[in-house]
Amino acid sequence: MPDGKEKRVSARVQEEGKMDIREELAHRTRQVEAVVEQYLPEEAGHQKTIFEAMNYSVRAGGKRLRPMLMQEMYRLFGGCGQEIEPFMAAIEMIHTSSLIHDDLPCMDNDELRRGLPTTWVKYGYDMAVLAGDALLIYAVETAVKACAATENAAAVAQAVGMLAKKTGIYGMIGGQVVDVQLTNQPIPREKLDFIYRLKTGALLEASMMIGALLGGAGQRDLEKVEEMASLIGVAFQIQDDILDVTATTEQLGKPVLSDEKNQKTTYVTLEGLDRARQDVEELSDRAIVLLHELPGENPFLEGLIRMLIIREK
């Protein structure tokens, strides 16, 4: 539940109609990280190395975008319990597992992420594969813990199914399959859109839909949330493409021009930098329109969506 400071912030936002989004983001990021930390495995036992690799990868930092969006959607629809917390941890574990595998030599072959050695560099190729696999299944084990914190077990079961579908062959992994298959080949716009919707958009859809579902959203609103999250996901990925050619390694905490190095087709290579920037803005505006059609108000959520899509790192 929101603490005293959270309530004071909400009151201030409603009074003034504005907030320092970066200051508030830093505060809420710390809150999300505290939630995720509760569910990480203890580093003990004969398999201690895998626990260390898992925790190293999750603790490496990042925006905590997915669990934060999940929590804010939950709040938008009136959710105020702790049932959302296991899912917040689970979605971050799944996202982290995808990053571990993305960085492997057989994928993007990156040695730096968030300013730190990637998991395979620090723990070895074999342990990185196992750490990614471990986080993926441990995420499901973690999400199911929500059953003990809810009076609506049916909604939790639906949310677990949603999480699995958006992660698997019809979601993130399905997008990654097509991305890998087309490495070193020109990618037509239709397939690039498919990759972006699944590889990046699917986990954002899961995050926001699970938050809305557990907060009490009906089917029609869930469909709007799914569409909105899809738009945000595509815009977020296009902005990633833009940053890959305009930002520095110090800004991003990972190598720039990685897409060029791997000869990957991106939105920027297909449409050009100016068109990419225009489309990010258009997708963002469409997402905000959908947000305003949902019940309730969450000024921080709107500010977060806008900031993430125009981010510089």
C-alpha cells in the first residue's frame, strides 16, 4: 500500500497539477527495487553460483519500467493491496532473463550493460545461459506467491496465464525468434513491426494488463490497456534505435552502434532519423489518448510514459 510520503506526493500533485517527474521517478524506483529485492533468492547452498548470477543480473539496475508501470496501472484502477508485488518482481526477473540471453555471444555478443560487465562476461557463457533460464522459471514461482496475498485467486490465475503468454512463443520469445532468424539480413517493415510488438511490446503489455486486471479492470478496459501498452512498446524500441546512433556509451551504460556492428535492420535504418522521431511522438500521443479514456487519474503515470519515450538514455 502507498506509504505516508506517497500519499503526500499524490496530494501535492493534485493541488499543483504538476510534479517534478524525475524526482518522483527516483523515489518510486527505489520503492520498486525494494519490492523486487524481497523476492530474490538467498545466495547459499551447493548451487550458490546460480543465485549469485541471478541476483547480480537483477541488481545491475535499470529503469524498473515494467514493474513500475504494473504498479501504476494497479493504482489507476483502485488497487491498494500487496497482491501486485510478486508480479512486479516476476516481470523484472523475466525482463532480466531476456537481457542476459540477448547479451550472449550467440545473440548480440555485448560485454557491457548498465555500465557493468554482462552476465556471461562475469560468470561465463554456461552460467549465464543457466541464470537466464533460472530467472525465467523462478519468475513463475514468484508470481504464484500472489495467491497468498489476494481474495481473488481467479484473477491471479488469469494474470499468471497472461504473464506466460506474453513471455512465450506468442510474445517476447516469439519476437526474439524472428529477430534472430533475420540477423545479417534485410528486414521488411512488416516483420520489423512484428519483432518490436512482440520482443519489446509484449512484456509491457503483460505489465500494464496485469496491473489493470488485479486492480479490477473489466474486459473492455483491458483491451484498451493492451493497445496502449503496445503503442508504448513500439515507441520505446524506436527510441532505443534512435539512441543507438545519437547517444554515447557513457549515457547508455552499454555500447552504442551495437545494431550497426551486428548489421541489424532498425527503424532508423529503414525510415531515417527524422521520421523515427516523428513516429515516436505520434505513437506516444496515441497512447496518452487511450490513457485518458480509462477511469481514474494518475498524473505520475502520464508523466512517466511521456518521459520514457523521449528519454536520452
